[in-house]
Amino acid sequence: MNGRFRAAWSAAVLLGVAACSTLNPTAPKLYTLTSGAVADAAAPKVEWQLLVEAPAAAAGIDTPRIALARTPTSLDYFADVSWADRAPTMVQGLIVQSFEDSGRIVSVGRDTVGLRSDFVLKSELRDFQAEYATPGAASPDRVHVRLSAKLVAMPRRTIEAGETFEATVPVRGRDFTDVIAAFDAALGQVTGAMVGWALRSGVQPAS
């Protein structure tokens, strides 16, 4: 009995260890970006309210994994690292923060808050990856961010303006933190240009 009990107990312990290994795999190192957008000094101060939708994105970008393009027709991912959230959700939060940091809008928030708004910003994240511009390079040369946006007037849901914003920033080093710095700079350029464009494009609704 004692022998059978010890064998059963040992098996249970091994199964428990295996289950823990499955449920708690080694977590990747997480990264996020900052709201580095610089407010356009010529952008007007507006009295309308804005809700920002999460950008639509293809499946290869709509993921927490950090994308890497070795050729124009391939998509891979960096190993053992990840964004702290899905890329479109992270970008949505940074767009909201960029509008807030501009100090030129009455109210802005994510569309999920369910508040009334005068405009909704819809967008599509078309590029959000590090790229190898030089064949055979040991590390990616640049980061490419492209975001297409439409400003939709509410409640009539008419498109007031549409534009595409794009930035390519060189990776200035071989460390992975240099790749993240390039992502930060590229997204900052894109969101900064988008904020200025939206503030200029939105026509104050009639009272």
C-alpha cells in the first residue's frame, strides 16, 4: 500500500508540475510606446468632442507580437518580445493621449466609453513593422508606420475628411531597444500629423 501510495503521489506531483509549465510559460519581455507626438503650433483650438476607434488592421498586425518584414512580401516576428497590448489597441490609446497632450480639444476618448461625440476618428493601421532595407543586414534598418484616417461627423455619419499618414525612421543601433526607439519616433510623427490634420479638418457643429 505504501509503495502504491508513493507512486501515485509522485505521479500527481509530476502532472502538477507539467500543468504549471503549460499554464505559466516563460513570458516574453513586454514593450510599450510613448505619446511622443509634437503638437502642431498652427492647429486651432476646437470646441467639439471626439471619440477614437481602435484602428482596423490585417491579422499580421492585429496582434501583440512585434512585426518584422525581411522582404516586402514576408512578415515575421521578433522572438521573446511582445507589445504590452495588441498593436491597434496600443495605438488607439496613444492617439487619444496625443489629442489630450495637444491641449486644443474640449474632450477626447476611446469609442468604448460610450459618450456622445461630435466626431469619430476611424483609422486603419496598414504598416507597423521593422524592416530590412538592406539585403543581408544583421538587424533591421528601419521602422515603417502607416495609418489611414477618416474623420466622421456625428450623428449623420458623413466623412468630413480623409488622409493617410506615414513615417519611416532608421534604427540607429543593433540593440532591440533601438528598434523600439524607432517605433516610438515613427508613431510619434504619424500621430502628431494626424492630430493637427483632424483639428483643422473638423468643422464646428451648429448649436
